[in-house]
Amino acid sequence: MDQPLSERDLVEGCVRNDRIYQERLYRRFFPTMMQMCMRYASDRDEAMLIVNNGFLRVFKKIDTFAFKGSLEGWIRRLVFHSLSDYFKSQPKNVHFLLWEEWDSRKEDNPALPNLYLEDLMGMVDQLPPATKDVFYLYAIDGYTHAEIAEHLGMSEGTSKWHLHAARKRLKELIAQQNMNQFYVG
């Protein structure tokens, strides 16, 4: 059983609770999920705990995967929920951002350590509907712009524009939050 399996075969095997298929799914998607969690975790052990909790969710909910969108995006969303739950349970660590490009730029923003996930998600909820949809699909669900364009019936360029607009507006909201903390505190 060393030949590559289709995503449908993997999912159907996991639905049957076949350990071989579960291992193959885990091995196929582990590197990507581990890389995502390492962006936010303080060390490899913490990231491994989060990834494994995420895969437990995946195996518990695998029967709900409807083959709409990518399997990787669906798994990414469940692992991200594990990541979110982990940091919610660790209040000293609830200062990660969902937007990897902000993280990679290493922008100095003193508001970020004081924001909680709920604050950030509240800001996301303030975005216009199409912009919010694109943001969720890209930043949280892990879809590509091509997949988002197909799913939402827009061009890839429009998807990229909405993502840019979301990031710009979220930066403004974070800056506003920072100013409010400065004047209130």
C-alpha cells in the first residue's frame, strides 16, 4: 500500500476507521499543519500537541467532509480551531495573529500583545461581507485565490483585492484599538 491514494480513498478509509488510512492522511498533511502551528507555538513540543489535537478533530469529523473545496483547507481549518482553543486556554499566550504576512514583516505594533482572539475575530466581523468571506477562506480555511474565485464566483484578482482590503481595514482597526487603549489606560 505504498502507492499514493486519492483524497477520496483517504477520506473513505478514515471514515471506516481504518488505521492505515488514518496514518496515510496524517503523514500526508502533517508537515503543512506543523508548519502552520510552528508560526505561533513557542516550541516544537507545543506545536506537536496542537497538531495532534487538530488531527483528533479531523478523525472525529472526517465523515462530515463533503468534498467541496480542498481536503487540505478543511484539515487546516480544524487544526486552526485546535490552535485557537489551545491559546484561549493559555491566556498568557493569546497574542498571535491570524495573518501570516503581518507576522513575516515583523511590524512593531504594541496593540497586538493586548488583543485577544475574540477581539480580532470581532474586527473581522466588521468587514464587508464579500471581503470577510475572502478573508476567512484564505487566512483561516487555507484556500488559494483560485479556489476562492471559483467558490465565490469572482476572478482571482478580485479575491486578491478583497484580501488586501481586509488586511488594510484590520490594520486600521488594530491601530484604533491601540489608540483607545492608550487614551483609556
